[in-house]
Amino acid sequence: MKEPILQARDLHKTFGDVKAVQGISFQIARGEIYSLLGPNGAGKTTTISMLTGLIRPTRGDALIGGYSITRDVQRVKEIIGVVPQEIALYPSLTARENLRFWGKMYGLSGKKLGEQVTAALELAGLQNRADDKVQNFSGGMKRRLNIAVGLLHEPQILFMDEPTVGIDPQSRRRILDTVKMLNEQGMTVLYTTHYMEEAEELSHRIGIIDHGRLIAEGTLAELTQLVGQMETMRLSVEAGTKDLTEVMAILHQIPELHNIFSENGHLIIQAQDANAALPVVISQLGQTRVAIKSLSIQEPDLEAVFLHLTGRALRD
Ligand SMILES: Nc1ncnc2c1ncn2[C@@H]1O[C@H](COP(=O)(O)OP(=O)(O)OP(=O)(O)O)[C@@H](O)[C@H]1O
Ligand SMILES: [Mg+2]
């Protein structure tokens, strides 16, 4: 890899009995967008909190720009920008006042502070709302401002923890485009998400995190190759009085099927050879009076990779 800006080595974090992070190691090259993709509770925020000096690892260490997160926290904080999962803004202050406050916290003052605040308002697309109180902003506007705060002191690497959760599609689009634009200008980004589409769209490399461990890592192409020849099919059924669990029990009797899951009322099945498995599925379901409403074969994506690796669906 090109010169790594971040090297995490065997990070662990235990909260009482909870092993939130259990030995995470990875590297990020300068100029990369690296995504940590994983479900709720996987350990994404805990990992970011350790890397950004908010909490101390129980074990392990990381170097960012050559500085240790356990021994040189202050140096690390100078070169990183953080966009936390929980929005860190003062509701009773305006957008501009929030930016000025955080800018001063980062040690900016005078002309530089003014320039950075103007640039941040522009980046967030909030020039026209600069003097409105944050409490009157939509969720998407707050998120955009939160991101701009993380960039005020011109960091070398930006940590973004699920920055698009719970916002409207337009703000989401704007945030994803902002990440790409920043990256094109040279920013390194560590991005966490449980949306596989975002990880697919943004990342140069992706680490899949589950139960506090990185279970796979690579480019999208490398990760989808892990699924190998396995084909994924999605079907929705009309099962009359039967529920999905009963339909799944029927499918479990079909030896051609490798994995069977339900997701949002759909069934996801994986097989070595969809062409061989589908006639059996159709005939078995027909015999038990389960009608198929729709059926599609999917290209391998990160969802399929996660299913393949964990036996569970990524979405809850
Ligand atoms: N301060 C804490 N005290 C106790 N347990 C914690 C603490 N912080 C996190 N945990 C636990 O550690 C595990 C990992 O949590 P973490 O917040 O890192 O997950 P996450 O991947 O960020 O999830 P989400 O997608 O919901 O944000 C969870 O089981 C969580 O309950
Ligand atoms: Mg989190």
C-alpha cells in the first residue's frame, strides 16, 4: 500500500462484560476512502472513539500520521477531523455561531477563523441559513453542519460515523457527494455505515465489521469474490395462513439451497446454481400451496457477502 496515514493494531475495547471491539487491525492509505460496514452494535462507533482519542483502548494501539492514539492524543487530534454519530451542535446558537465556537475550540482566530467559517457554510450549503438557530434546522441540515464543523481546522483525515442515518434522500445525496468531492481534493476518509449501498458507492476499500471483529476486508470486487459462485435469489410469496417461518422450514428441506433468510417480508436464498435450484423451489412451494409473487436473481453485492460470511442479513 501507499504510505498509510492510519495503522490500527489489535484494538480491543471492553465495557464491563461487553467485548465491544475484539482485536481490530487495518490500515488506510493517504487519499483513500475506507468504510467500516457493519450492523448495529458491531463496534463501529467504539472503534472510531478509540481512533479519535475519545476513549482509550483496553489493548492495542493505532498510529495516525505517525502519532500514537494512546501516547500522543493531542497531536492526533490536530490532524484528524471528527463527525460524530450523535450531532454535536448547540441548538440555541445559529449555524455561524456554532462554527465560530468550534473553530475557536480548534485554535482558529481572526481572519483565518472567518475564512474557514465562510467555507464551512458553503460546504454545508447553508449560506442562506447562516444566521438561523440550529434548533430550527432539519435533520439533514444539522448533519451537513456537523460535517462542516469536522472540517474547520483542515484535517488530514476525516472520521465520519454513520453521517446519513435518519435524513431525507436529498441531504443524503448531498453528503455522499461532499465526501467524494473532499476525497477528490485529497482528503482521506474513514466512513462507517450499515448501508451497503453507501459503502459500495464511496469506498476504495471496505472492512466488514461484526461482533467487534473485522471479518473481511478488501475492494468491492475482492469482497464479492468471496461469495464465489454462490447465487442469490430474492423472492416474495403469498403463503395464505402460513407465516414466513413455515415457508422457510419448507425451503430448508431443499438440499440445493445453501442459505435461507427473511428480510422485510422477502425471502433471500443462496444456491451454488440458481438454475438448478429454482425448479425445485417452485415445485416444493407449489406442493405446499405457497404462491410465488416475485422472484429475482441478484448480482453478488455486499449484502450477499455479509450473508455468506455470517449467515445473517446485514439489515435488521
Ligand atoms: N459506553 C458503553 N458502555 C457499555 N457498552 C457499550 C458502550 N459503548 C458501546 N457499548 C456496546 O458495545 C457494542 C458496540 O457498540 P458500538 O456503538 O460501537 O456499535 P456500532 O457498530 O457503532 O452500532 P450502531 O450502528 O448502532 O451505531 C454494543 O454492544 C454496545 O452496546
Ligand atoms: Mg455507532
